[in-house]
Amino acid sequence: MLEFDRFPKIDAHFHSTFYNPVYEKIAKDCHLKYININTDASVFPSMEVQENVALAYVKKAPEHFSYIASFEMQGWQDPSWFSGVLDRLEKSIDQGAVGVKIWKNIGMEILKPNDQSFLMIDDPFFDPLILFLSKNKIPVLTHLGEPKNCWLPIEEMTSERNKAYYTKNPEFHAYLHPEIPTYERQIEARDYLMVKYPDLTLIGAHLGSLEWSYKELAKRFDQYSNFYVDLSSRLGHLQMQSVKDYEGVRNFFIKYADRIMYGTDAYNNPEKLTSSLINDWKYFTTNKHCESAEINGIFKGIHLPEEVLRQLYCANAQRIYGLI
Ligand SMILES: [Zn+2]
């Protein structure tokens, strides 16, 4: 049996927006490296603060910390916005950032002033940014769209976690805001980037918002050789599918072993981080009965081969983000 604390792991989707020494201790105890993801969300501090915190971690323990930079959309209509953003991103990459994050405010929040339509990621406005990322071989981590449940009434949602989240955050619940572009439109806009920029390395955070169907993900992996995903905050949706289709989900992890990265999405929450690490490990490495707050009832671990685990937990993030 593989030993949890000796198996090298990368949490490819982690958030810590203020310095907390406990993460270095957890990293040493669990043989872990984090990729800290900067994000243009209002609950996060300013991008400058996030950048400084991420760099402080990297400086303190580069063997355990890495980070992905991002940019603020604020002022995007200002003609000088682009040059400022590209300058800052270049600087971040020089300082060691391993990618750039794009967030769901694009597609779900920001309006174009001329006709009040939503600014989507496939708008030609973003061409200079995407071209810059593609040309410089900078991986782009996209959290675009939301789980499909976001467009459904609470009682029709398939996940307890989604139900709780949208009950608590009605402002993000698209079902209540019919003006927000559809789920399908969000996915279409993201997919279009991979068609238009085949050299772009695109990682869909949170299972690329295709959490509800591993078959939809498989279709994209077959279609786009530049598409990868992280599991952060959405593993429960695959566990749910494995209740009814155990072999299908297990074979999905094996067949697309080079496309999927482990990630917790723990946000300033060391307890959530450690419990996720332990529970997820049990699901992936054993065939024992597992439980999750997201799912009613018990389900069985998928006991993946060791080589698949190495890719999922470590090798993919190292290769895709060029970690050293
Ligand atoms: Zn996140």
C-alpha cells in the first residue's frame, strides 16, 4: 500500500491570501507543494497584496510553494489598461509565476457599456492578452462559467455543496439572474479559445465547469490536445458519477491520466486542506467505502494504478506548469 505522507503531491489549486506558517508545516508533513492561485474576486485582497503574499511564500520555501498570477479587470475600458496588465504579468512571470488565471467575472459579471451585454472571453477585446499568453507559452488557468447546477433552481441541484453555496451566495446563482449568459454559452466561449489558439496551454479549473459529465470532459480531451483540468472543488461530482458508473469514472482517470491535476481549492483554510488531502487520497488509492458531505450515502474508492496516481498528484502539474 502507498504511504500518504511519503508520496509526492502537488495541490495545483490552492489559495492563501495572507502568510500563515502552518502551510509549510503541512507541506513537510504531507510531502506537498502548493500552487497558490491569485484571483480577481472581490472576496480576495487586491492583486498587489496577493502577489506579495504569493512571492513571500515562494521566497521562504520554494520547494513547497509556487504561484499563478492574475490581473484586475477594473478599468478595462481605459486605453492604457492592456499595457499595464501585460507589464505586470511579464513582471510576475519573471519573478516565477507559472501561469495566469482568468476568472468567471468575465462572462458572468462584467458588462460592455455600449449595449450592456456580458463581456465574454471569446470577445476580440481579449485577443492581445491571449496572444501574449500563447506566444510566450504561459499556461492559462481558466475558471469560466460555473457548475451546471448554477443555472438550476436549488431543489434541482445534484450536489449538496452547490445547494449550500448558492443558497448562501444568491448573487452568483445564475438561475436567479436570467440576464447572465447560459451555461452552454460560457462553455462555448471557453472552448473557442482552444480552437483559435491551438498553441495555448489551457487548464480548466474546477473540471473546466464540465463537472457533471466525465463523458463531456473526455470529448473535449479528444478534441483539444491543449486542454487540461484541475479537480479543485469538484471531485464530489465525479464521485457521484462513480456511484452509478464505477468502471466508467475509473477508466476516465486512467485513459486521461496525463490531463487531470489534483487540487483542493482550500481558501485560507488549513483544516479543509488537510481533510481534503486525506479523504481524496482514500478515494483514489483504495477500494474502501468513502463518505462526503456532498453525497448522500457511501461510495467506493477507485483504487487507481500507481502510475496514474503519480501523474494526477504530481507529474502533470510539474510538466504543464513547468515546475522545477
Ligand atoms: Zn479557487
